[in-house]
Amino acid sequence: MTQDRSRTVFLLAHTGRTAAVRSAELVVKGLLRAGIGVRVLEAEAADLPLPGEVELVKEATPQCLDGCELLIVLGGDGTLLRGAEFARASGVPMLGVNLGRVGFLAEAERDDLDKVVDRVVNRAYEVEERMTVDVVVHRNGDIVHTDWALNEAAVQKVSAERMLEVVLEIDGRPVTGFGCDGIVCATPTGSTAYAFSAGGPVVWPEVEALLMVPISAHALFAKPLVTSPDSVLAVEVLPHVPPGVLWCDGRRTVELPPGARVEVRRGAVPVRLARLHHASFTDRLVAKFALPVSGWRGAPH
């Protein structure tokens, strides 16, 4: 079948995984058979068994997705977060196929590849928007760094032997201060990521909120906080203490010198995710963590 150049899908894969290479081959062949064009980064193409009809692009920029209706990402959480960077910058919806462990950002598992191809071909998917956060780092009143995150912005200590001394602030008012290993400022999407590991609550994706979760705080009051999505969260690294470091989605980092101030607010640009299933987040949560629900009898009839 001749490719319909009016329809193009961008494919991003973790080429270091054998499962991703095999999955990419199956997805590409399925889309090409249906007449849908496929675009891949040239740097990844060398590690993938791709037909000659696949379009290659050299630069890994948002513009490389121009004209694409969908971004399919094959890999674990790290690859999916890398895909989210492309999705946010380009506005193209991301459809994740989990080849890792938990994979809350993924919509399908490796056994669902035929279904994925079929749904893409028939446009049988919906698109939802996930909230992000914008991050600004101040030093001596000047903005020294800006960033964003889909899951979380984490302020962490650098040295293993010294705690990070911080003061937390919400909406311009101080809340508390303590020594800790770090602070996670997360979205509802990120509530099942780093914030979850730090003891934060699981927040359903439809809930619009921001989370502030301490990591190993040396304090009597160091509870996770859930705020309005319109709140501004701030973490100040106290002067005359060891520096910290800011991690955004565990991918982008910048050093935080003593006295630095990190502000986190609702992001101006969401990440769009393609959804194949109408299953509730409750079912997804139970399945991902294999939660014990035996004995459940359901609502009375």
C-alpha cells in the first residue's frame, strides 16, 4: 500500500533494550502496511531494523515532529519521560508502550502491540492533557535557571554526610523549615513516581493539585502537603549550608548554591497523552502495584 503522507507517526524507542528493538520493528511494519508514514531519529535508526520507507531526521528538536499526528514511545519510565519532552514542546500527543517495570505514563504493554497499531490506524484513541509544573530558580533576587517537569521538581542534598537545610513556603507564606535529604514538588501524575517513594499520597490524575513531599526530614512536622493547583510552592536553601541540586523529572539538573530559592507553579504548557482504554485509574493502580483485592464483593445489588 502506498504511504499516505497526510498521516505520519513519530517513533521513539530505547534502542538499548532488545524488547524495544523488536517492538519497534513490529510497530513500524504494522503502520507501513496500513499506509501510515513513520519518522525516526537518525541516531536511533542505526540500531533498529527499519525498512527503507521510514523517514529519518537528524536533529532531535520539537520541529522534528512537525506534521506528525502521534508520538509512539517504546521503553521504560526514563524513555517515556524523554518522550514527554518532545510531546510538550511540539504539542503532539504521546502514546507510551511500557517495556520497563511500573510505567504509569504508558498506555499499553508489550503484549498489546497489535492493538496499539490497530487503534492508531483507526484513530481509535482519545487525548487527555496532563498538568505540568514550571520551575524558576532565584539567587540574590535574580532568575538563574528556568525549567519544567511532568512528574516532579526535586530539591535534593549533594553530599551524603550533610543534610540539606530548607524553609518551605506556600503562596508567599512560610510553612516550616528543617534538615532533610530533599523536597519533592510533584504533579498528580508524579504522585506515583518519586513523591510516592518518599511517602506522599497517590493523587488521581483528574485531581488538579500540587504536592510537596519531604524526603527523610529530621523534624516532628514534615508531612506531605497537597495544595491548590494555583498555589506557588517555594523551597529556600538556607545560606551558609552545603549546596543542593535541582532535578526535574530525574533528567535535567542544576546546582543550587546556598541561598538559592526554587519556585514551582502550575505549568503553562501541558503534556498531551493518547489513551486507548477507558479503564479507571483505580484499576490501573491495582494492576500496576499488584494490590491485594481478593475478597472484594463489590457494591450490594
